[in-house]
Amino acid sequence: MANQQTAQEISNFVGGQPLRPRAQERLEVLDPATGEFLGLVPLCGSEDVEAAVRAAATAYQSWRDEPVTRRARRMFGLQQLLERQLDELAELVTLENGKHLDEARGEVRRGIEVVELAAAMTTHMKGETLDQVAHGVDASLHRFPLGVVCAITPFNFPAMIPLWFAPLAIAAGNTFVLKPSQRTPLTANRLGEVFTEAGFPDGVFNVVHGAREAVEALIDHPDVRAVSSVGSAPVARKIYERAGLRGKRVQALAGAKNHLVVMPDADMAQAAPAVFSSAFSNAGERCLAGSVAVTVGEIGDRFAGEIVSIARGARIAPGKDAELDADNTITPVTTREALARITSYIDLGEQEGAQLLVDGRSVQHDGGFFLGPTIFDGVTPDMRIAREEIFGPVLCLERMGDVDRAIEAINSSDYGNAAAIFTRDGGTARRFCREVECGMIGVNISVPAPVAYFPFSGWGGSFYGDLHATGRDGVEFYTEKKVITSRWPPGAE
């Protein structure tokens, strides 16, 4: 335990500058690769949330009147600054999250995509008009910002997910309060500094740290108009219910159990490495990670042999080792608690009768929270390891006789985030796309993450709300419509 008197204390970022929190309780932030101490993050409550929301509300009074053309131009400046600082941000992500440096660079790049989308806000916020809806009467629709909005974001993408929300919210004229994961506070504060360096007025982008108490204070605050969040299914549901009861607009992205179907005609040289990367990159801590591979027909044994061979050749290493291949390197999970939880699921899989082909519990690594790739065979859809979100480097292999059974297994899940199929048959792929009840589908692509111009569109238990993150949905979520119906008397003769 670091000395509480000398340890680095992490501040909130409010009104364009670091702000020492009033909260007294602190949580250690550790490097997942070494277990070494990085700092103390405050677990803020209502007083610190009030300061952040007040700064955002004050800034909103003038920011809402900033012409949309100028707000959009500021996004161009932010995009350029993020590009220049991409490597610095990626290193910070790797330091506190643990993922491979190439994965971290890709994460920041995906966040920059949303900034580029927000730079087109002059087009996205355009309204509509209809002349002569009645004699001498015209109608027009206009979009307006909501006010202060907030985002509650997870540890697995500490740069990308805040950038899913903040650029669109701010370019639309809102002001923003971010409550990042208490496990990854450093990237969040750096993002606050970058927004300020890019010329955004003080109070437009704020960061307040904490856990449950901070989340509830943000949701309950009367000046917060909308809540965006990404997290586990139970947490997402609680946020959705609490925010809904208080009349907030809410988008709560939740858990997942993504299936990857491998057909007998699949290109195995493509499918096996793609499935492995999907399941094990970033230690499986991705909401689009493939966690169940479904083989159809006689290909089961061959696929199992291929994926086991890749797993046994994988490297277990810190993410900062850029010399290693990101697709074949297993980086640490983010916390000691996550390591214990994932290990308990491996124990459960054995108890349920699944065959353990590769056991990641045997990994030996000095320091850090490492777990090797773990592969179960003979998994059935009713097993808990097949139904529940493990969120770690564990892949379950299910074997089905035909594509009908594969689709049935996917659609029986409580989740509906993503699914993918590997096949050379266009008819099978088309049927899969139409019949699978998931919001994001991949065809010969194992991580079907939409580009920023489309929504991140989970279904079922993977999303609570009406309007998804990014794309047109993101713009609609952060604006409200006003319809004006007008009649003007004729001018004087």
C-alpha cells in the first residue's frame, strides 16, 4: 500500500483546470501489467458532482449561443490535436488499462472518427421546412441542444468511449460531464486537458471521478438532461431505470455474449485467426469480443485443433511491448478483482462438464493480472459459461449440426450485441444477417464494430434506450426538436 501522504492524488477536471476534490475516500489505481501503484483516485460524492455540473451549466449559457459553424470548426482543431497526441494518449491507455499498444492506438483512432463526424454538425443539425401547410401557414423544424449532459464510461476503452459521446454532445451545443471508470482515471483527465488545449471554453468538458455515489448524484442532478453509459448489463439496467424515473433521456449500452459461427465451407486460414483475435485481444475485455464459437457440421474437430494451436503459441506479455503482435499477444486483465472473477468462471465451466482444451490459469508471469487464453469444448447453450458475460480471455466452443441450430442458439441469448459468420456461401450469409437477432453482424469479420457514421446498435439485453451511440442516433440523442408553425399578415399597402 502506497503511503497515503505522499502518493500521487488524481484531481477532477472542472472548469478547464484540475480541481482538488472534497471527497476524502481514495482508491488505488494500479498498472495491470505490473501491479505497481499509479495514483489515488477520489471516490467523489454529491458535492464534487455539484461543482462539475455547476461549471457545465454556467458554460452552457454562452456555449449554446455559439454558432454551430464555429462549434464545428473547433472540432477540426480537436481532431488535429488528437492526431498529434495519438501516441501519447495510446501509451496512457496502455499504462492504466493494460491493452497492447497497437490496440490502444486503434482505440484512439476510433475516437477520432467521432470527432470527424461531429465536425459535420452544420449538416447533422439542419432542420426541415414545409411551405403552405395551410393557406398562408408555413411549418419548420429546428434542433436545439439539451443543456448539461453526462457520460458514465467503463475501463476497457478509456479514450474511445468518452469520445463516442463528448464530441457529438458538445458540437450540438451541450456541455459535458464525464464520470470515467475509477480504474482508468488518467486518460479521462488528459482528454479534459486536450479539449481545453483545443480552445473549448472552460466548463464545456468536465471530469468528475468516483463510483456508485458519483453516478447516482449525476443521474439525480436536476440540471443533467441526458445520461449516456456503457457497462455491464445489471449496471446498465439500473442506470436506465433510475434515469428514466427522473425524466432523463438515457442511452445505456450493456453486456454481450457474442457468437461467431464457422460454417463447413469457411476459409479456415481466415476464420481461426480471426476468431482467436476477437476472443483474446485486449484480454477479451471488449463488448464486441467473440466469446462463443459455433462450428457447424463436420468442421468442429478441425477448427478446435486450429484454435488450440494458435492459443498454445500465443505470447503472454504486457501491452507496452510493441514488438509483439497484437493479434497473438494476451495482455493482462485490468484489475485483480477481474482476474479472480474470470478464474471462477473457468472453475464453473469444469463443474458444468465442459472439456477444458486450454487452461489459462496455469500462466506464470511476474506481477500484474495475467490470465492465459482459455478454451472450452463441448459447451452447450444451457451452460452458464455459454450464457453469462465472462468478459475475459475465455472462448466456448459449441457444435451444431446445421445453421438452423446455430441461429437458434444465438437468438436464445439474453443479449443481442453482435454476431458473425464465416462462410463462402452468399445465401447462407444473407439468411444469417436477416434472421439473427443482434444489432451488429459480421460476415467474415469477427469484430463487426460500425464506423462512427453508423450507430453502435445493440439489441435486447445489450442496450437500454431508444437512440444508440454514434451515427445519426448520436446527434438525435443530444438534440431536441422544436416545430414552428407561422402565419404572417399581409404587409401594409
